[in-house]
Amino acid sequence: MKDSELMEKIVSLAKRRGFVFPGSEIYGGLAGTFDYGPMGVRLKENVERLWLQMFRDSRDDMYGVDAAILMNPKIWEASGHVSGFSDPLVECEKCKKRFRADHLDDKEKCPECGGSLGDARQFNMMFKTHAGAMEDDSATVYLRPETAGGIFANFKSVVDSMHPKLPFGIAQIGKAFRNEIAPRDFIFRLRELSQMEVEYFVQPSEWEQAFEEWRKMMHLFAEAVGIPQDKVHELEVPEGDRAHYSKRTIDFEFDYPFGRKELWGLAYRTDFDLSAHANASGAELSYLDEETKEKFIPHVIEPSLGVDRTVLAILASAYREDDMGGETRTYLALAPKVAPVKAMVSPLLKNKPELVEKARDVRAELQKVHPAIAWDDNGNIGKRYRRQDEIGTPFCVTIDFDTLGEHPELEGTVTLRHRDSGEQERLTVAEAADRIRSAIE
Amino acid sequence: MKDSELMEKIVSLAKRRGFVFPGSEIYGGLAGTFDYGPMGVRLKENVERLWLQMFRDSRDDMYGVDAAILMNPKIWEASGHVSGFSDPLVECEKCKKRFRADHLDDKEKCPECGGSLGDARQFNMMFKTHAGAMEDDSATVYLRPETAGGIFANFKSVVDSMHPKLPFGIAQIGKAFRNEIAPRDFIFRLRELSQMEVEYFVQPSEWEQAFEEWRKMMHLFAEAVGIPQDKVHELEVPEGDRAHYSKRTIDFEFDYPFGRKELWGLAYRTDFDLSAHANASGAELSYLDEETKEKFIPHVIEPSLGVDRTVLAILASAYREDDMGGETRTYLALAPKVAPVKAMVSPLLKNKPELVEKARDVRAELQKVHPAIAWDDNGNIGKRYRRQDEIGTPFCVTIDFDTLGEHPELEGTVTLRHRDSGEQERLTVAEAADRIRSAIE
């Protein structure tokens, strides 16, 4: 399969099976926005909850915040976003359309009308709005371009309320907005995106150790969500390409169907952010070591993960076609931990009340393991399996006449079908529950 | 305690103990925004997860979506927000400040400088921004003023991908933005808020039954999150005060310290929304009943809950002061289900390695029940209990020399302290785990 074809198939399946819909579709869409459907919401929530579990809740040194998207604009002056978060833009002198200068092959002629292009100008990518009743500059606020700002702005409040000891970190999941001139590649380059970010505060001398720990954690997370290690590549960003304050940056790149692109980032940002905010706000953002009585601005390690890019990497990694029973089958080989549905329960025939009743009991039993156990009694059993394959359900459980004791030695057993192989086993309900439990734990 | 005093105490505790911080505080704040701190994030997540469980995941007739905040502006024209989502505003002719006309006692004189006030004008409460490189009207987009629009816009995509049978509903949690002229009352009237909304689609003849079901569900939810029934009042909104399309609306009001105010809403919206979007977009938004072959636009029941108002109602309901050991004690009587920390484990003395080691084991054991089991070995045991009382931790577990077998008959037992009564029991670790489990299930 060609890469462009794979991408089309993923986008099509995502829409058809309720993962991701184009934003505002009935109104002709809105560039750079997508909506998660019923299956996509669950997949995304599973990714986010796993991240919270691994990056925040399983650690005593991590604290959560959930800061507002609208912040005092001075934050983005101090962070450098007001002056520097921009793309070079050229305008066609004939049709007045604007383009990213760095995306054009021909820097002279307009790709739409052939007109002459003007000089490149910097275009700030932050969305601007106005708070309050006045529409003047004094009321300008920005939609945050990254969640990190909301973490740094709350550093003092977290220290004052939680009294954490260094090293410690603050974690946040939330929306960020970037007015991309050319949003593209499905949910890869969006105008509205979700981020999962940690700012981990350390003694300056401890940065390398913390950097290595988070680097390992990011690989563990890739594994947990089902992104294979051989598709993830660490790019050591050379000094000339790093932000001036960063002493080390690794881009985690993924082999997307449209090329190897940045998935996540890990950066050692020194004390740049806290120092900049301390200077600009006048707030005391240093940390007092109670043992040594030393007072200093902590240094920062930042593991930054995009939710939507992660979801796309998961879908791209999981998409499969094979031959089953002489037909082409499409399935998503999702890690059971992130699959939107953990198992589907089905009576072999829907018009046999005794099968239906037993199947309902089995489903209730399996829902004690996990609530996301689907029900399907529609059409023949092969079609039901195919429908679950397409949304990545790892197991299908079928209740038939043997379950009811047609062959007495099989009474109480069910069929457990495995998504990837299509193979089936005969098991007790308790054994089936154990299989599901151990797959998602 | 006076109500204004209670409100001050809640705001102060929320900040001091890491529940809610003023937004952008180090930069002097941003009116109408607040940030959730480490304890607040957990409380809010617990509320949202409980809502997802009760309103979405435990039901086969419910589907989730997560739509973008930025939508095609035509949606808000069709919904009536562009023309009608506004507040009356007056401007002082002297100092040029603007005020909500309906919030002024004196309609003639400016409350700030005493100048004359002009006539009231309608001020649209939607935040406006521009998408793309052009800052003209063609690129104007709004921050959504409610999450409901993202549900209606996805009705067709959900029907086409999930093939649901009526009645069914779509649920969503997300941010909404309202450019309030006078944000106030802590996290009650915000410019940036979170909503939990359901649009439940029914046959026109079934609306009353569905309305009653959701009404009951909302009361169950109040109970589950620890909002006492006697503080929740149903206000049957009379016809003249309802939106023109609504045939019935109930406001669920709560006795906040600053008065009885709207907490949640439940409305029967007829087919107003889907019809408006079908007309404006040209999309087919009717439902085909496969049995009767009847095609019609479903009617809608909308249970709408504000996350931040719910959190505030929980905090206001839970705030308590009593006398304990001759001192005034402050505690939050939070429902264990929503409490940010389920239990705290503590060695009686931190300088006795055998106590610390045993306490670590006990904590690991209790974390099998729930990960949110805190550790505290700082200061005397009474102070540790008080710290947990203030954040609403239902249980404290203390490991002492009896745990280690100083009195052989008590070996392996721990002290379990109950937050509200301050009473203590001697239990085995397994019994303590059971107490915690049954309190949060």
C-alpha cells in the first residue's frame, strides 16, 4: 500500500467508524479543526488517562494543574511568544492570498494565480481576542499557544500550597491554539490541539539525570499506547537549531504515512522560563532549599506530548489489512489499554431468547472487569466480528447453544475470538474475564 | 458564620490548599479566569469522570463527542447566538466605563464616577477571533459560548457512523467562553468555563418520559457528588421566561453563600436546534425510523451542567468548622467518591525506620484499592490529621508500635481515623482497605 493511500484509508475509517470527523462539517468545515466522535473520544481519553497515570498519579513528585486558556497577555510577552511565535508569510500582489514562505517551492510566483509574491513578513501565530466590553489594545488577550505557560504561571501557587521538595514537576493536559497558515495532514497540524505537558523542576546539577528519566518514560509511554519502538526515532537537535536557552533537546519523531515528523519533544530549558516570568512579573519564583538554605531558580526539563499527534500515530501504527476467509479484512491492532471497546458480547442468534438472556448475563459479568463491553446482535456473526475488527476491539465473546449445554461438557463455556489472528478459544466466562483483565492491565 | 464570611473562607482555603488559584495571578490576574491547582484538578476530574460514568458510559443509548472550540461561524448564526447572545450594556458619558444595565441599582448615574449613563445597547458575549492570515470579517470565528453547538453539528456524523436507534443521546465535556462584563462570585460566573452537556434525541411523543428520566438522573448525580438535596431547588421556568422554542425548562438552583442561583439546567428544546441547523446548512438532519419508515427531525431534551459551578457547590456544601480538642477545626466533608485524596498513610514517628517501612507497605497495599493514597510523615500526628481534614481526605491510617506487635494481640493492625467524627478504629490492613473501597464505590 502506498503511503498516501494508507493516509486516505485512515481518514476514511476514522470518519466512517466514529473516531474523527472534520470540524463543523455540515457547514463546510473550518480549516485546522477536527471533532472526535464516540470511538475517538474513548481512544483519546484512554491515552490521556494512561498519561496521567504514568506521568502524574503514580509518582509522589508530580502535581497537576488545569490553567485557563485565556491568560494575562503579559505572560506571552515574557515567554517571547508575542515577539517571536511567528511564521514567515508572503502575499500575492495580484490575488492578495497569503502563503507560508518556507512552504513554497517557487518564491517568486503565486501558486494559485501566478501573480508576483511580495517580501516575506513575520505573522504571529497566536489567536487574538478581546476580554471585556472594550475592543481596544488594552483588552487584547491571546488563546494560549501552548499549555506550558499555564504551568509556569502557577509555579508559585503550587509551591506555596503543596510545599513540594525538589525535584518535582507539574503536569497538565489542555487545549492550545495556533493560527497555522496551512493546517494539514489530518490531525497532525491543527489550529486547535491538545497537549500533555510536564515541567519538571530540578537543581541545576541534576538536569542530566532527570532528562534521562523522562526520556525513558516517554519510550515506556510509546510502548504502553501501542506505538512500536521501531517507528519512533530520537533526533538530537543540534545547537544551532535549538532555542537559544535550551542546552539539550530531543525530538521524538514518528514515521507517519506522510513522512518522518515530530511526535513529541523533550527539552532541557535551563532556568529560562522561570527567570523570564520572575523578571517580567516581579514575583518571587525562586526555591528555598530548607536544608542548605540555598535560594535559586530551579532548572526545567520539559517532556511535551501532543494528544492528537499521539492518536494519529496510534491509528497509523494499528491500521492493518489482511486476507481472512478469502476476503480482505481491515482491522486496527490497537493496544487493548487504549482500545475504545475492550470486548464485544454477542448471542449467536438474536431470535433465541435463551441465548440473548445468557449473553446479557455474560456481558454484565465482563463489565465488572471494564465498562466498555459492547453488545452486538445485528447480522451474521462474521459481520459482527468485522465491525469490531475495524474499531480495534481485542476480543469478541459469543454465546451459543453449547454455552447453554447442548453438549453437556461445554455448558457454561463461551467462544473467545482474538482480533489479530481471528483464532477462537473455548473458555469459561471466568477465564474469558481473566483474558480481558490481563490484556488491559 | 455569615454567608459573605463563608465565601471568603472557601476562596481562601481553595487557594491555600491547592484547589483553585486566581488565573494569571503573578501578572495581576485576568478577570473571570481561575486555574485549578493539584487538589482542584483531582476534584474536578472526579466530578467529570463520575458524570461520564453516569451520563454516558453506563448507558447503551449514549455516545460521546469532543468537538473543537473553534467552529464555523455559521453555526452560531443558525443557533441565534450571533444575533441574540447579548447583555444590555450602558456606557458612562464621563469616564467611558461600561456596565451591565441590568446589574445597576441606579440607571442614571455611573457607579464609579457619578457621570451620566447613556442608553443601554446590546453587547454580544461571544469572544471573537480570526482564523488564517487575514484579519477581515470573512475570517471571523467565535470561541464557542456553549458546548451544545458541537453536539448538534455532529448529529449527522454520529448517526452515520454509529447507527443509533431513537431515543439516544450525545454527551460532551468541554470548555465554553462568555465575555461577561462583570464576572464574579469566584468560579460561579466565569469568562472561561467547563460544561457537561447531553443532547438526548427522542420521538416527539416521548419527550415527557425522557425529561423525567434525566431529571431523576440529575438528582442522583447531585447525591453522588455530595451536594445535599435540601440545598437543590427545582425552579419551573414559566412560559414567559423560557426561550421561545422551549416547551419546558427546569433550573436546578443551589443555595450558594451569595444566594440561590442556577446550578444546572434541564430543557425540552423541541426540534428547534436540529431544524435550525438543517435549514442553515442544507444538511439532512432527520432520522429515519427503520420500522415505521417515518422520517422526522427528533426532539431534544438537554441536561446541561456547569463543571465549575458544580465544584463550587461541592466546596460550599462540604465546608465545615467544628471544635475538636479545644481548637477550631476546618474540614471539607467531601463525598469520598470526589475527594482528591482517598486516604493518608502515616508512620507515627518518621525517625523509626521499622515504622516507616511498615507504613510504606501498608500504603502500597491500599493503593491497590485506589492510587490517590497520600503519604505524610511531617510534624505531629494531630497536625497531619488537620491537614488532611482541610482537603477532605475521608480516612487517615496510622502505623504505630502496636502494628509491629508491641502488644502481640494488635500485631498487623492499624488505626483508621474518620474525617468527620475524628473517631478512630483499630483494624487489620485488609479491613481498612475494605472501608476505603466501600466508601468510594
